[in-house]
Amino acid sequence: QTVGLLGDKPFRRLLQPENLSREELVDVLREAVVDQKGPLVTLNKPQGLPVTGKPGELTLVSVLPELSQCLGLGERELQVVRASGKETSGLVLLSSCPQTASRLQKFFTHSQRARKPTATYCAVTDGIPAASEGKIQAALKMEHTDGASLVVPVKSPSRKDFLKGVKWTLSHFRVLASGSGCALVQLQPLTGPG
């Protein structure tokens, strides 16, 4: 399954930054920019790209100076405000203004501590949930198979499971539309397996 383009070549599944040059990664990220307004830049981070890493590793943070230049920000270097983990794709919020970044980071931290949703996702389900809205509490863990990372549920987790990386999660859900045996569901995680 193709998940993106690297130049004119498709890459499959996880992006493997160790197989890219800095310039190629900057090109991938430039093409992944979804929005750029004022000091804020939003991009769709490919799955497999770590946000941070060890010195010398190719990561999102390691190429931010080049990405800043590429986006015409001059000396104003981008910094990460909010990002998904290495295993997941998703929107990353960047800012070229340290004060804006700090205010937004404080907002996200405060919202998480107050157990208020800071992200909203939509999913299409096979089947229609019995309730039109509610909460989902589940134990989840990350599984790595065939070069892909998947979050999977764990039924009746033991204490030992929690030591091995299983985490309780809580999400609000609301059915937005349904028909033909499917539903469009809005999800707002309060806690996650990250």
C-alpha cells in the first residue's frame, strides 16, 4: 500500500529516514505542509519519522532549520508545538515564534491535566455503534508486525501486561452519521497509548 511520494517514487508503509538524505526528507516534509499562517505551520508527518532522536539521526527536529528556509521563514527557525509519535502519522503543529509556541504548549499541557480533549479524530466503522455517543475505555498496546506499528486492544489485562507497555485509554465518541451498515464517528481521546 502506497502511503506517500518521495520525489516521483512511492514509499510504502513506514517512512525510513535512515534511507533518505537530509534534502530528500526536507522535500517530503515541504510537500506534507497542510497550512501555513503567520508563525504557525501544520504538516502531515509520515508514519515512521521520529520527531526527536540521538545526535546525528535524521528526525523532524534535525531538519527544521532547512525546512524553515525552504518555507521562506528566513532566520525564524521552526520549533515543535505538538506532534504525534514515531509510529503514527498525523498533524504536527510548528511555530516560528517562541512566544506563540510556549503559549500553545501551555494550553495543551493544561488541557491534558484537566482531562479536556486536545484532538479530534474521525473514523469510519464497519457496523453502527449501539449508542450515539459515550465513552470508550480500553487497554491498548503497540504491536510491530511486517514493518508496521499497530495499536491493538488487550482484553482483561493483568498487572504484568501493564509492565510490558499496555496502557488504559479513555476517549469520548459521537456518531456523526450512519447508513449502509457503517458510521462516521468523531473521537476525542482524553488519554492515549503514547
